[in-house]
Amino acid sequence: MTTAAIHILPEQLVNQIAAGEVVERPASVVKELLENAIDAQASRIVLEVEEAGKKLIRVSDDGAGIPADQAPLALASHATSKIGSRDDLEGITSLGFRGEALASIASVADVRLLTRTADALEATEVTVSGGRADAPRPASGPVGTTVEVRNLFRYVPVRRKFLKTDATEMGHITDQAARIALAYPAVHLTVTHNGRSVYQLPPSESVRERVGAFFGGDLAASLIEVTSEEPGGRLWGLVGPPHVDRATSVMQYLFINGRYVRDRGLLHALREAYRGLLEGRRQPVAFLFLTIPPERVDVNVHPTKIEVRLRDAHLLYGQVLATVRERLLGPGLTPSLPAPAAAGAGEPAARTAAEAESAEAASDRDERVRRAMADFLHSPAAANQRRLPLAGKTALQGGFARKADSDAHRGAPATSPVRVQPARWALRPGTSDRSRLGETAPHGEAFDEAAPGSRAIQIHNTYLVAETEDGILIVDQHALHERVLFEEIMKRLEAGPLQSQRLLMPVTVALSDREMAAVEAYRESLGRLGLEVEPLGPRDVGIQAFPSLLERGDPEGTLRDFLAWVQAVDSPPTPRQVLEELAHVAACHAAVKAGDPLKTEEIEALLAHREAAHMAATCPHGRPTALILRKTDLEKQFGRDYAAGSKAAATDEILPY
Amino acid sequence: MKAVCDRATLTSGVQVASAVVAPRSPKPALGCIKMVAEKDFITLLATDLEVGIRIELDKMEVQEPGLGLVPADRFHAILRELDEDTIELSSTEQETTIEAPGSHFTILGDNPEDFPPVPDFPETGAFSVAADDLLALAERTLFATAKENTRYALNGVLWEVEGKDVTLVATDGRRLSLAKGKCKDGPQEKVTAIVPSKAMQLIVRCLTDTAEAKSTARVVISEKDILVEVPPADGGRRVVYSRLVDGHFPKYEDVIPKDLDKKATMGTSALLAAVRKAALLTNEESRGVMLKFSGGELVITSRTPEMGEAEIRMPIAYDGEDLEIGFNPQYLMDAAKVIDAEELAFMFKGPSKPGVILEGKTFTHVVMPVSVV
């Protein structure tokens, strides 16, 4: 057995080894080439792919180009125009800087570079095959740079074997394209695969449009904008409302200074912002863009730069958490009811345009609709909630349309006497318990001045329907009440154990051995909630006390559901998770159920809570508690939007053609 | 049928009957009140199949005997709007007409034959209780029933009648009310029954209208149902019918503590006022008030973190050792409200043990404490 002598590796082998880090699969090549195009200030990029990049990856840009004399260097290792000194490394403003990518790619594939600067008379072509570069030669071509990568991994067959199916590899390529497209919406990006157009993305100001192009218009439309400016950096983004969740974190896009990164800390902050709003292990959807001073982030950590080191990680963590959380818990976050799109409309672009337009829509029209809505909610058909399940449909269609029309004929007054705002659900101090909902009926001033009747109605004994500033709010009564109770319990728990009402007779619950053990293990947490559980026998426990906050709660159901959860979780839950789950099950069992008829006062008290609590628009299980049927959507449905803003619309409505 | 009716009498009868009518029944007939006119009175009948009522109205001038079935809510609404002393009422199989000077109503109804039978008070088997005694028994227990409970048996009041002793018991799992009274004429054998809260409310309502008349109520309890006949007052005879709750009432004797070693006596209205004051600074998140017994004084305190604190003092007769114990003030007020005597006794043992409020031997109220943090 002989020992191999130590020797310096040939350059190509060095590059091939380096390529192992940088060029993992075709998508890695796409990433490097697209980033180069962006760094070259391109405004138009064309990505052409054949056989999922195994045969060809071609990226053409209209960027600065490379001067003829430097073109060969571009393919050499550690050659770059992006940084020049140690100081530049401290404040990287370009996506690439290492000068490794092209050389690495050239070591594992056949590469052809065609480039021309704006002031050059002709283009320059350089080809590299098998690691050997040919001399540059003049060629014809447009300003900008085109890089062709053929036969990827031709020189590292092992790597080629590890490639997945074309569909999978193309998926990775698309994701890389999406990352660039989302971060640089002003860049025109075209993607083709095997000669077919995959994406054709014209320059846009809107990240939302780009999200729509890649992930669908419904998702894009549902996203909520978040923004905050702090000394440490500026955060802007689009996040999904809690009901738009995913099983994994793949839909979490985080960009720092235009660079896509996976930062565990900041993604954790994002997940934390959704705490209590998402069910179980569901993951939020988010597109977050952080702009921070370049010197505050070290991107020279990882060859693909997917991980970065942040100087002010804790500040940014707090900023992400607070910004997103505040927005989620803030008022007005209610999923919009996706009304079936009117013919010819419904593209994401059309939707955002409609939203923009609605802001400018003539105010008298808004007032007219507002009045019509108010009248509808006042009409006898609506007031008679007992009959509504039968008569509701006709009342809605007939009553609403007729009333609106007659207003239109009359010519709506400039200001409406009935201007209904959500705050009309008079804020009264906490009345959460079901029995209390009715006892503290509003007396009064808040209602008398403009709204002698009920502002909200119950339908199917399950949903509450109320007018809001810009549409109709539909609330799931159980989900909302559960949410209210959950928030109250959690608020209370932060201050200390819940007040506990002892029971006259213990509620006896028969349990399995595992459940008995769980009761023992979580006795302290149960006690904090006010649930006192004592063993009565080998497989029996007695609930001796129950939180007095939940006077109408169901002690046995609460305990059973909690124990079921304990046994279902994979890993030992944290104390906070335990308390949250306890609050969930307790709130769920104490809340009004679907099918419970509610009195008018109860409806109003419940809705008042919704406003007062500023709660999130989901119940603790992550289901939405409310939907909004937007006025703009209503207008679309009734064909009132085609001439929005024009006074002529009022008369046109009678003969619509 | 056709009759000239005293409007006030008819209205009060229809009002009580409306309380029985099933609010949203799939059977339209159950949303109606049935009228039976004969000789010189009209009987109103209403039922939701669980509970039913018969109300006999005199002062009616029946011109044609017969039947009518009229939707309860409309009928009641119309009667309330009229202010004439008398009205004319006539019914056919399909409709009922109400005539008053200047007003004419025709209400479409249903065929009276579709209306389910409402049992009448039987000839035999009744025991009797003074109307005001029965009212007191019912009022002292009804409030402690569970408003809604999965354990169905609790959503009602237990009646135990043996010899001349009548005992009514109700509990919602956090408190228990027990009231004792005497029969005028006891039943032949011991009877036990759980009467649903809705029927108890109806009984209280009928008794309230007649209790001053020093009259006697009669009761028949069978295996499946109960009938209570409330004697004629202004509006005439009323019979409440109800099915019994099919279930087991908790063993209430076991729940009433026998080992209470501390006893305080105090003014009923003073306690009520003091608790009511202290309760002003509680909410449903921290419902408890703290009762501190020491020497001749009871100090009631409440504290709600985001609201404030209250401290109310009142003199009591107490010579046991100092003790602090927390209660839901609503429970204390509910109990104090139904005590007629000027003084009540409050017995207890320790902070996490039940307290008992007593009025002599006729009323026992067990109330469980809360942990006040």
C-alpha cells in the first residue's frame, strides 16, 4: 500500500470541486446567470431552457455588457468586476461578488459567452469547452450579455446521475426565476422551456402582480401589505391572512437587499407573528423585503449566499415580528369573499385596478350604496330574523336592488343621514359569557340616534350578517365567540392563574392509563387554567373546579379534548403550547355553537366584542371567523361597476346595454 | 265560534299562552293558539309538545260555540295594539276575525283539528298546596337550575312529595337550592319528579297572577308527566302540563355539608346590598368577591386588575375564628333575594369548602367557593 504524494490540484479540478458547492443542479446555474444579469443593470432578461437545463440554459440580458478585452477573464476563477478591495466586501451591493460562478459553471459544462458594451462596435464571443477557453473572437450581437450553458455536468457524470426528473428540475429553475422576478419587478423577464413560453413578465411596479403570475391571482389578491421603517432597516412585504396557510414553509420568501435568503431567525419571527392564528403546524405565506444598510449584512458566509449573517439580527427579528403581528391583529383584517368574477374580469391586474379605482370612485355613488345597504338592513324582511332563512334570498336581491334603484332615480343626496360605521356596535366592557350577552342589552344613545333597529341579523342560527363601511360582514358566530373567549383566557393567563369556581359535585371522567398519566403530567397547567382535576380511582378522575370565566363551559369535553391533543402531538409541547391548547379547547366548548339562536342583544354584544378586541380574523383553530362581501364586488355582481364614478350610470342602470 | 270578549282578560291569557308556543316549529299548528268557545267561557290552549297550557277565560260572551286556531305572535301583537274594552272574535276553520270599533283584522290560521291534544287536569289523584306556598317553593329553586347543561337532569327542578312534606331542589353544579314546604292534602304515596325549567317558569307565572287569592293549587304527578292546576283568579282557571325530565337527579343529601362548624347571622337585605356594591367592581373575568368574617364584622372585597377595588363592611353576629372565603357574588345575591326572613344564617368551614345560606329549616342554599387570586 502506497501513500499518495501531496500535490497541488490542477485548476480545472479546483473549479470542479468549487462547482460542487455552487452548481448543484441546473437551477443553480440559472440563479448565477440571472444574478449576473441583474448586476449588469439589465432591464430585460430572457431565460431559455431546454430539457430542464440539462441540455441548454441560455440567459440573455440587455445590460452593460463586458468590454472585449475583459471577456476571457469573466470565465476565469476569482475574476469579477463587482468588488475590488477588502472594503468592498464590507458593503456588498451586488448580488454576486465572489468571481467564482462562471468559472465553476465553465468547469462542468460547455459555456459560450457573447457580450457587447454600448460603445463597442461589435460583440465578443468566448467559448469554454472542457475547461479550456478559446481565444475571444469578434461576433455579431446586441448590447448586453448572453451566456449559454450546454451539456451541464458533462464532465462530472456522477452529478448528472443525481439530477431528478425534468419536471422537478424545471420546478427548481422556476423557483429561481421567481425569486429574481419578485425582487426585481421592474425587470422584464421572459422564461421559455423547450421553445415554449413559460413566463412573460412585463415590467411592473407591483410585487403583487408578480406573485399572481407565479402563484395565482387568488393568492395574490388575498395578501395583506405590511410595512415598517426602523433605524435598522425598512421592511415591506405581502403576507397571507391566516386562513391562507400552507403545510410547509415553501411559500415564505424573504429578501434582504434584493437577495433571496433563508434566515432561520427572521423566518421564525414570521412564524411567531402568526402564533395562535394558524392551526397546528401550518405555515404562513409571506413575501418579505428587507432593505438594510449593506454593511449591516455579511453575505460572504455561504457559497450560494442563501444564508447571511445579520449584524442587528435581534432588532430585525423584533421588527418582522411586530410589524406582521400588529397587522394581523389589527382591525379590518377580514378575508374578502371571493365573488364569482364577472365575465371578462377577474385577472389579478383587473382586481388591483378595481381597488385603485374604488378609492377614487365618486363619493355620491358610495353614499347611495351605503344608504341602500342601511335601508336593506332596516327593511322588515331583514328585521324579521326568524323568517330570514326562507325569505332572505329574495329580500336581498329584491329589496336591495329596488331600494338602490329608487335612490338612483331620486338622485342621491350629497350626504347620507345614515352613515353606518363598525363602531356603531357600541363598545361595552367585556361581556363574554353567553348568558351575559343578553343580560346587558345596550340601552341606548349609541343606537337610538340613527339605528332604532338591529344593525345585524342572524341567519341559519349560525352566521351573523352586518353592514360595514365598505360591504357586508358575515361572521361565524361560534368561531367569533370562541376567538373572543380564547383572547380573554390568554390575556388572563398572562396575569396569573384563572379564577376557579369549585363544583358542587365533581364531574367524573373515565380515562385510559395514558390519559391518567397525562393528567398527572399536566396537572399544573390544568390548574393555571382553573381546571382542578383529582384522581378518584385507577382510571377515573373528578373535575373539582372549573374556570369561573367559562360558567357555561363543558368541563368533561374540555378535559377530553385536551388529553386527545396531548396524545396526538409528536414532540413534548412547550408550556406555552399547553396553555394555548387548553385555552383553545376551553373556549371552543364554552362558545355559542352553530345552530344556537341568539337574541338581538347577544348578536350585538358579540359583534361589539369583535370590534373592541381588535382580534384577528380567525378562530383559534385557524378557521376564518368572518368574510366581507365587498361593496365593489356587489357592484360587480349587480352590474353597477361598468361606469363607476360616472353620474350617467344612475340612469343607464335601467337599460343596461 | 263567535264571542264578545273582555279585551284585557283575553290579552293577558294570550300573553301567557304565547310563552309556551314553540318559536320555530316545523309544524305550523304548534305556532298557534287554539281557542275553544263553550257556554260562557273560552279556553286557550298552547303547547310545544313538551309543555302545554290551558287557560280558561271567563267574562266572555259566547254567541256561537266552536273552535279557532290562530298564530300566536300575530294574535298577541294585534291584541296589544287595541285599547277597546271589548272586542268581537269569530273563527272558522281557516281564519279568525277580530273586530273592534274602527279596526278589523282577519288572520289566516290553520285547521283546529291539526292541533295536538293538551291534557286537562284529571278528576283524581291530586295533592294540594297553598298557592303562595307553592310559589315560594318554585321561586326559591328555579333560579339555581342549569341554564343549559349537557347533563339534562340538572335542567329542571326535583320535586319530592311525601306525606305532607314537599321538597323542591335545583342545582347547576356550582350551587344547590333546597326549599321545604307543606301540603294541604298530601299524595297517597311518595312521588318524585324532575320538572323542566320551562314548565317551572310557567307555573311561577300562573301562580304569580293568582297567589294573593289565598287559593289552593292542585298537582298530579304521574310517571311521565305533571299537571298543576292554578285556581281561578282574574283570568280563570289555568292548567300547566309538562312531561317530566327522564333522568337521575344528583344525590343532593350528599352535597349538603353536615360538618360546618362556623356560623354567622346577618341581615338579609344588608348582605344583599353589600354584595351588590362589591360586585360593581367585578366582571366575568374575575367574578369573585372575598368575604372576610371576623368578630362582629363582615368585610366584602372585590378586585379586578384593570378596573379597581371595592371594600364593603357590614355588622354581623359571628364569634368564630377569622376566615376568608371567595364567592361568585351573583350566587350570593340570587340566594339572598329569595329569603323572606329579615335575618339569614351563613355557615361555612374553610376557604375551599362550600358555604351554606339558611333561612330556618325551610330554605337551604349550598354555594361553592371560587379561588380569588
